[in-house]
Amino acid sequence: MSEFTDSDPAAPILRSRFQRPSWLSSALFAFFIGFFLWSLAGAGMSLPSLIRGLPNMATIAGEMFPPATDRAQPILEAILVTFQMALVGTVIGVVLSVPMALLAARNTSPHPLVRYVTRSVISFVRTVPDLAWALFFVVSVGLGPFAGTLTIIVDTIGFCGRFFAEAFEEVDPGASEALDSIGSRPVDRIAVALIPGALPSLINTSLFSLEKAVRSSVVLGLVGAGGIGAELAVSMEMFRYDQAAFIIFAIFILVFIVEHFSSRMRERLLQQIR
Amino acid sequence: MSQILQPVFQTDQVASATASASLQVDGLSKCFKGTESAVFRDISFDIKEGQSVALIGANGAGKSTLLRCCVRLIEPDSGSIRLSGEDLSGKSGRALKKARNRVGFVFQKHGLVPRLSALTNVLHGNLAHDFGPRNWSQRLASQENRQRALECLDQVGLADLAYQRCDQLSGGQSQRVAIARALMQEPSILFADEPTASLDPQSGEVVMELFARLSQSRNLTLFFVSHHVEHALHYADRILGLRSKQLQLDSASHSQSTTSLREFYV
């Protein structure tokens, strides 16, 4: 027997578990379903094509094995160049991201207008896809790894600039305020309070950025911006699927090593710094 | 009771204050933007060199604001401040910062950089006088400054934890490192804003004992805000009470009692 009766004004109100959705949410849901069905056609989803393509896939996959090692040397050289592009691009990008982030972070920006402009630049850089940057740099500085490296630098600034700024904003202001009260200079406060406070986040972001750069530098070659991508495109176009398989395997090894190394580095660096 | 409601200015303090005043505050008022009423109005007091002064008052009475206004960390609306005889009123930018470099400040939260060692954090106190990478880390510091930082840690009893990361220290130890950092500045006056508020009672006592000892051994002027009536009575020579936007008590601590001071918290 319940303690409360319906007429009891003190009875707690228990809402029904399901509530009838409003007409607006029903309409939005119906619109979404409709749009999704239309998009299936727009995206060219076609089960018959997939089924027709299956034998092709099997043939190509069959031709991929065993992977061909006849061009192993130029391919491995291209893999090395790919990694070098990623490494140089990331390091320069990370170094340039720090001042950008300082201008973009609420607690370090000299003026709201500077902050707004820097944020807009970083957002723009990030929104433009890396292949578009690569095309732009290939046209500007010519084919080759330099265009790819410039692409990675810009891409890293778009990625790190944003996350570094957020990391700076999240640092507990206590230490900075304490040092401000004794008349220290802003540069010193950034060096001793802000950067050490944000360091775990900075290291994490930089290492993720390196992983991202390695993955993206692999495809930059497709538009002529240096690295292994060009080799892969040529092999596929020449129907040398066995060579392509070797390249894909080499890419896998590179990405795997970089990711493994970066997670090990992350753990060690975070423990060491004091 | 009447002693509390009407300010009791002890004549001996006022007479000798001008001779060796560490801090002279005259007619200080503050009103925050967007609020109608003032935080406090027309506050005047002097603190002699080597004196230990407690500032008490209820939450929201404006104690912390008053403390910060004394070094213009918060800008007062009117009034004048003299720090060791030097007028702070007209100063701006670098001159004001220079004037502040002999003022040690210990906050309720220690304000240390958690990832760095105690020694490095203490070394940062030197940024009050110097700048540049040689003050950023104990690894980059001069032998002389490293030695001095270690001595400061020794004075707060933590020399053996010099290389410990600050995020591995207890609340009380962290606050003592913050005091060591203030000592590194070689301050002539030490401000403390509720330095024991986030500590357990025992650690709070240790920190207050330390303040008292340092104040005596270094002839350091101490100006602290406290919620602990007992701390004010025990560790201060003199107690200032802030209530109803005014300084309603200025009295030697030995002439006060727990009961009389509790009036400030109702």
C-alpha cells in the first residue's frame, strides 16, 4: 500500500517513462530518414555493383601475393623520405604552433582582436584539407617532398595551434598568478608556469600530430608532393598489384613503428620531466 | 563590546609607525564595477617593520580584496599606499612591479607548478628580481641561486624533499614550499591570504608556527588574513577587524579574546 494517495498534494510527481515526442522532433526525424535515403542514392550505394566488383577484388587481391620485392630499394627510399617529410614538417609545425597558440589562448593573448584573428587563421588552416594544401604547394614550389613538407607544417599548425591553445587555457592559473604578484615578466611566467603546466598535453598532441603527419604524408605523393604515395599510384596504374602490396606493407610497418614509438615516448617523457 | 564597535587605535603604534613603517595605508576605498555598494571605505592603518598583523572579518567582508589592494594587485578606487616609505599610488607597469618585488605573497592555494621539483619552484621566487632562463629551472640556475633556494627550503624544513615533484607533496608541505619561494625573494614584508584555509588543522598550525618563527628570526613584517580567531590571537601582535565596510578593530592581540573576535563573524 502506497504511503501517498493521488489526492495527497505532497505526493512526489513521477514522470511517465516515455513521453510523446513533440511534432517538431517527429518532423525532424522524418526529414532525417528521408534525407538519408536520398543520400544512399547520392553516395552511389549499389549492392549489384558491389557484387559485380567482388570477383575483381578477388583477382586484384590474388595478384597482390606474393608481394614483389624487385623495386624494394627505391620503395624503401621513398618510405624514408615520407617519414623525413613527416618528421621535419611536424617539428617545424609544432615549434610554430606554440607562439600561434599563445596568441590564440584566452589567458595569454595580448588583445581579444589578436586572439580572434589568430583563432580564425588556425581554423581556416585546419578546415582546408591537406590534399588541397598539397595541390597549392605543388603549384607554388614545384613537385617533390618540399611541397609535402610545407603541407605537413601547415596541417600541424592547424591541429596543434588549436589544441595547444586549449591546453594553455586549461592550465591552473594559480602558479601564474602567484608569480605575477611578485612582479615577474610575462615571458618568464609562460616559460615556468604555463608551458610546464600544459606540457603533458603538448607532448601528447605533438606525438599524435606526428602520427597524423606520417599517415597524411603517405597520400600526399598522390598529388605529386613527394613520398611513397607517388610510388603507390604508379604501381596501381601500371597494374603492378604485387608491387603495390609491398608498398602497402611497407606503409603499414612505418605507421606501426611510429605509433608504437610515439606511445612509448609519451609514457617516458611524461614521467621524466620535472 | 564597545572596544569592537568603535575602533580602538593604540596610540603607541600610531606614534611610532611613521618612523619605520613597512606599510602605510591611508583612506583606501574600493567598489567593484557593476556593484552599487563599496567593498570597504576609507581604510587607514600602518604596519610597523617586524610586526605581525592579522586581518579578520566574515566571508565577503573584503579582507582578501583589502590585502590585494595594498600592493595594487587589485586597483583601489582611492587612497594612498606606501610600501617601505615608497609611494605606490602613481606607479604603473614596470615601476609598480619593481616595487612589488620585496613583497612576498602566500595564497590560500599554494600556486606551485605541480610538475616541477620543490627546488625549481623555490627558485622561481628569484623572478621577482631577475629574469631569463637561469631562473626557469634548477638545472639552469647558478650555483649560488641553487644554494640559496636550498637554504630557503631548509628554513621551512623541507631541504630533504628538494628534488621531489610538487604534485607528490602534501597540502601542508606544498604551502611550506610556497613560503620558501616567497623567502627566495628576500621580502621585507610577507602577505598571506588565508594560508591555512585549505589545510587540515595540524598542518595549519605548522604553517602558522613557521610564519611566526620566520617573522621573528628575519624581522619580517607579516600581514595575514585568517578565519581562525585562534591563529590571529596566537600568532599576531596586532589584529585588524573588517566589518560593515570599515576597519572596526585595530588592537593589540593580547587585549582581545576569542569571544570578542567572534563578533566579527556574525
